[in-house]
Amino acid sequence: MPPRSPFRFLAPGALLAAIVAVLLVVSAGGDEEEPTAPSAATRTSTTAAEPRRAFYRVRAGDSLAAIASRFGVSVERLTELNPEIDPQVLQAGQRLRLRR
């Protein structure tokens, strides 16, 4: 039986490197016009609301309740400030008013 070639690890290694590169690119991408929020680890309190901003751009997977909780605003207040939105059908890219 001939000795095994060390190159047999090349294809799986290249595949792993490609997956890591894609994950890094995807995680680095985002909404360029709004700064990213600090992670929970960098906040001084885990219950602290996001910094007070006037607007928020909806991201994929967001719900009105989650946005309200994140910014310390009630769902009722968000619907009052944004009468044109349908709370059941938020779309990524929509701009929500958080305060006046």
C-alpha cells in the first residue's frame, strides 16, 4: 500500500477557510448609514436601553415588540409615532421613528 499523501487535507482545509471567510464578510457587513449598537458585553448594564436615537432602520427578523424593548419605548408609542406602518408586517429597510 503506497504512503498517503499529505495533500489529502488540502481540500477540506480550503473548504473550511472559505466558510470562515464568508462568515467574516457577512458578519462585518451591515447597515452603513447607522452606527452599530454596542454588544451586551460592552454595556454597563444588561437592562440599559439603546442610546436615544430618533429613528431606527428595521433589520431582517425584527419585531415591533423587540424594537420597543431594545429602545425602551412602548409598542403603543411606536405605533402612535409611525401610523403608516403595519406592526404585523415589518420589512427590512423600513425607517421607524422612535421619538419626536
